[in-house]
Amino acid sequence: MNRARSAAPLGRSLLRGGALALAALALLVPASTAQTPESAAHAAHPAHIHAGSCAELGEVIYPLTDVALPEGEMLGAEGGHPVEISNTNLPDVPLQTILDGHYAVNVHLSADEIGTYIACGAIGGVVDDRENGPGQEISVGLAELNDSGYAGVAWLGDDGNGGTNVGITLINLDEMSGHDMSAMATPAA
């Protein structure tokens, strides 16, 4: 009986941990490394915190750093999936102000196609105490919009000085589907 009860929290912990790990990846790469890649298919994606919901986005409340592939040499295992990132510090905006605002994080296709939305998430959910510093944090799922192929996570947390750090990670699901994922999920005998 005890095993059945502890399995559900463990599953939630693993899911939460995975989402936080994806969000933390964005925090490990300095914002200055996010550059606009040469390929038009990977143009930087403007991102903002908007008033309203993903169903009815209002005005831009806080502009965020563009979401883009980091610049540099690919290292590690062959076949790794690039993660597009953005890191922004809003020094004069407490996290609680954002939570009270009924806002959404929205990512656009490009500066040229700013009216095309590719991923969005309402800023709401479980707010946790930060494990690596004072204050609180929240992770928000960014759902695909307009068959864009993009989904991700936005992480918002107290910056320790009264402001808020915002990290966004996006993956292109269409690019990932071109790889044989079954080989990755099957352990070697």
C-alpha cells in the first residue's frame, strides 16, 4: 500500500523535475550567446508577456529577449536536438506582480511575421519556493499554436533583488519527429 501511495508523488516529482531541467537549461546559457542563426528556418522568435490569455492576447506588458538557437559548436552525442532559448531579467518587476496580472507568455514566428504566434502559455499554476536561492518560482508550459511545431517551457523566478528572471526554452517538434526516437528509448541488451 505504501508503494502505491508514494508512486504518484514520485511520478509528479519526475515530471516536475524534467520540466524544471528544461527550464534550467535556459538559465545556464548566457543571454548574450543567443544569436540569430543564418538559416531563415531558425530566425529569432520575439517573445513577450502579454495581458490576457492565449485565446485572447492583449497588449505587450513586458518585452522579452528573442528566443533563438545558441551560437557555437555542437558537442556531445550525435543527433542531439537543438533547444532555442531566451533569458531576460525584469529588474523592476516582482514575480508577484506578474502572477497577479493575468498574463501569458507568447512567442512569435519572427520580427517580420510578428502577427504569427507559435507558442503560448498562461502564467499560472503551482508556485514553489526556489531551491537554489530566496524567493519563489513557477514553470509554465508553452503550447504549440497555429501548427507551428514549437512547444516549450517558460520559467519565471525571483531574481533576489526584487525583480524577475524569465527563461524560455523552445523545441521544434517537427524536427524531432524526423529522428528514430524508438532507438533512444530501447536499452541495449
